[in-house]
Amino acid sequence: MGRPLKVLVIDDSATNRRMLTTLLESSLDVQVLDWAGDGEEGLKKVLDLKPDVVTLDLEMPRLGGHTFLRLLMHAAPTPVIVISSYAHKSDVFKALELGAFDFIAKPPRSTPEALETLRRELLDKVRSARHVKSGGRHGAALRSAVLAGEAPQVIAVGASTGGPPAVQRLLEGLASEPTVSVLVGQHMPSQFTRAFAERLDRIGPFTVTEACDGDAVAPGHVYIAPGGRHLLLTERSGRMELRTPGPLPADKYAPSVDRLFESAAEVLGARAVAVVLTGMGSDGAQGVRDVRREGGETWAESEDTAVVFGMPKEAIATGAVTRVLPLDDMGAELAALVRRRRQSSGQ
């Protein structure tokens, strides 16, 4: 085993600090260096102690979490995991935009089962900090009008750690093609997916909603897989629809990127487009095989821009990925692909 991962805990609650320290130090590969009770103290300790990762509460006296993130990412970019309650979903997504690489939802009750779930998730995400790289910022995009009368080109996107800001940047790059329909499988707790969709809907170029079972796939629309359920593309009576079934006992992830891509391959064949963005693990690797087997396009984010190069790396290792691109080029290149397909089909 290598040296322990060094963690700084920032939280204004002494109870929370003790709990997080106990959970983190239940593993020999993690060491809590110190704690801070507010953002101002936390910033000084990050600069002094240089931890590998920071856990951050957003609501703190003297210097709040968002201001802390702005200052930290300018002075000493460090992987940050936000620890937030379900009641502050919009604050979480703002923190991700400001540079935090992931978040964890506090359980509403501190039952033994809930604390064990929190412990496992906390350790998994702290360990993933070894693979985190800082990413670039992005600007706002204008909302585009949907061109009437065009059939949508469907693009299936899978992401995990680092995914919310990456998905937003991808959609901004696609803004020049407002007839695109995007299906997003983002690993995220069920209580946050609707808030994620609402945030993208306010600031992005497309109409964005959390997918519902039976939704007809519409041009200019982005559908976010509901947390804890799959997002599948189907065809009925000549139109494309969505299904959102619950997970099977054997499913490791819900939503599953593999199952999303598999459904796109079945319905769209050679017109399927599957995109693997940043994330831990291998979800999506089998799915790109399915899409490629049908002759579809399979793209992956490059190591240069992926916050965590796990999912793209595993997809690329299959040999079934047709293009590897940095995130800032991905949206524009997908838009160009859509234009070429439209021209070739005479639309």
C-alpha cells in the first residue's frame, strides 16, 4: 500500500467533523490531517498542509463554501468533495461549476445503515481524488430555438465523477445544432437528478428535463436519467420513446450507461452516437461495443480533459471507440457530425 491519502475536513459542525473523521479513518489508506470550522480557516490550512483532498460543507460562517472554492481554485487547485444536505441541491451544482469534483449527500438520519453507506461512498470518492485533474471553466451559452420539422439526431451520453460540469460544457458546444436530442446517464443520487435537469434547463441551450417513462423523444430536448432508474430508448408505433425501469438485482449502476448505449444501438443501429465522459469505473465499456457492432459512432473524452479518466479509459481499451477528443472540442465536433448526417440524408 502507498502512502495514505491526506484529507482536510472543513465543516462548521463539531459533530459532523467528528463523524467524518471517524468514517474516513476507518480505512488505513486515508489519514485526516486536520479540520477547520469555516472557509477562512480552511483556506489557510489547505495552503499550509497541502492535503490530497478536501471535504467541504457549503454553509459556513466567515467564508462560505462557494467563496472558498473560488479562492482555492485560484490559489492552490485541490480536489474538493462537497458534503451537502438534500435541501441545498442548487448550491451543490454551483459548487461543481466552481471546481469541486464531486459531492456526497448527507443522510437525513444517522442510522447505522445510513452511516455505513456514507462511509463507503466517502472512501470511494476520496480515493478517486488520486485520479483527479483540474478542469477549465466554461462560459454561458444562449438558449437556441428549435428548428421545426426536423427529426432529431439522438446522442447518448454517459458520465460519473466530474460529469455535471462536463455535460453542461458538452451541451454548450452542441448549441449550434438545436434539433439534437440528448439522453444523459449520469451517476447521481436520485434526490439530485431533477435539480440537475432544472439547472441545465435554466442556463443551457436546450430544454432539459428529468426523463419520465413514456416520454416521446423531441428535438432540442435533453433527458436526464432519473437517479436510481435506467434510461432506455425504445421505438413504438414509429416514434422514439423513453423507458425508465428500475434496476435489476445484478445491476451495479442505476442509471446504467451500458444499458442506455445498448438500447440506442438496438433502436438506432448505425445512426447511434454514444459518448463517454469523465467518471470512475467501467460503465459504458460494454455499451460502446454494442453501438460499434451496429456501425454507430462511439466517442470518448480524452485524458487531457477528463476529471477522472476511468470510464473513458475503459471504453477506449475495448477497441470500439471511434474518436477520442478533449471535452472543449466534443460538442462542436458532434454538431459537425449532425450537419454531415443531415446533408447526406437530404434534410
